[in-house]
Amino acid sequence: MAIPGTQPLAPATGASQPRDKLDVRFQALLAQMEVDQNHWDTLGTKKCYTTALFGSLATDEAGIKVVIKRLLALDPDNSDDDLLEQARLVMVWEACRARTTIETKDRVER
């Protein structure tokens, strides 16, 4: 028998998650690449909400690997799962950079 007030409260249904702050286009890319949703939450907590911001975190693939490792505490050198997650996130980063380039070009041409 539990003592009243000692049981943890169940999370409220519909409670906002950090991932809910991510831009819809960014969420779509993360989902398409099957990135772990815990990493979505980490990105949301760190206020990395948009494709433009994620795409600008590094200027090359080596740089984004360092950023991903640091932001998400991945260890791709010692974990196969982390290596695969890093690869998925690098593909998201590439797509974010491409999308931002196209959107910027479209705005300039208008």
C-alpha cells in the first residue's frame, strides 16, 4: 500500500515535448532519416529548431560530426548504434544545407 503523495505523477496527456518546438520541415527530415526521437528532444532543448540553424552548425562533414558528437553525446568510435545515428544525422545536415540554399536562392530571385 502506497502512502498518499509518494507516487510519481503520471505525465499529463498532451504535455509539450522539446521536439514539439522543432520546425515541421526539420521534423520531417529527422523522421525520414529515422533519427532517434530522444535526439529530437535534445535539439529542441538546445533551441536548435530549424533546418537553417542545423544546416549552419558546421561548414563540412567533419565539422558536423564533431558537433553531433558534442551536442548529442554520441560515441561513434565505440558504438555501432551511435555510428549509424551519426550517419543519419549527417544526412539530415546535408538535406538542411541543401534546403536552406534553395530557399535562399528562391528569395533572392523574387
